[in-house]
Amino acid sequence: MRTRLIAAALVGTAVLTGACGSDEDKPLTEAQGRWVDTFCGGLLPGIRAGRELQAQDPADPAAVKAAYLELITENATALAAAEKRLGELGPPSDELKAVHERLTKYFSESARSYEAAKAPVTALEPDARFWEGAEKVLADTSQVSSPEELRATFDTLEKSPKYSAAVSKSAPCGELKDSGQR
């Protein structure tokens, strides 16, 4: 009798588990779509500022410095805001909980790194050595423990048909792709 009850419980659990399926089997929810948009959207201001920095004439160190400071500010602000918003949204699914945790950690560390670089970069003279000095400051103030996490997040989302489709439909992710940053 006891064996039958255990067997029935196991069969019932297996049926329920199979009936529930994975997150992949369910349509994308509005919150999951916002999570994807927030992920890509957190990177866009820095990408835009980076394009502006690249457009500067190296012979004009003051313009380079202004654009570099804008890049630092945009990244610090956008990454901190995205980390906060992702925290509010929570993981998009149980399957992506670890991805969510790694991503929010990456955004947090990156935002702190850019924030820590603001004052030292501001203190640099806008001269021919500015770029080298600013890059050194960024390297010295970096708090990012695993920079490869960002690429790993894109890879994980692209392996999932559901989230790959969400990334393809997301306006912020589309802009990232168009900029060549994915």
C-alpha cells in the first residue's frame, strides 16, 4: 500500500511537472519584455556617447575630454538606472534567475566603476596625453569582476527561442544591434 502511494505521488508529480513545462513554452509576458528592453536600454546611452566620442577630432583635446566625460556620465547614470529597474522587475523567469543576478551585478559594478572615474578624469588636463590618462583611470577604477558576463547574457538570451525573439523585437536591442555592439 505504501509503495503504491509513493508511486502514485511520483507519477502525479511527473505529470504536473510535465504539464507546467518550462518558461520557453509560455508566451512572453509584458514584464519579461520590459526586462529585455531594460537590459539593452541600459547600454544604449553609453553606446551613443561612445559614438560621439569617436566622432571627435583628436587634435581638439578639450572636445575629446568633454565627450569622454559625457561617456563616463552616461554610462554611470544609465547602468545604475538599469540595475535598479532590473532589480524591481526581478528575474524574467526561473530559468534565467542566474543570468539576471549576473547581469545586475555587472551593471552595478560597471556603474560604480564609471562613477569612481568621474573625478580623476575631470582632473586630467585636456592635452595630447588626455586619452591615455583617461584610459588608465578607467582601468584603475574598474570594479567589474567579470566583464565577460555581458556577452554571456546576450549568448544565453540568443540561445532561447523565446528571448531571442524578444531581443529581435525590442527597440533598444535593435539599436544596439544596429550599432554593432552585440
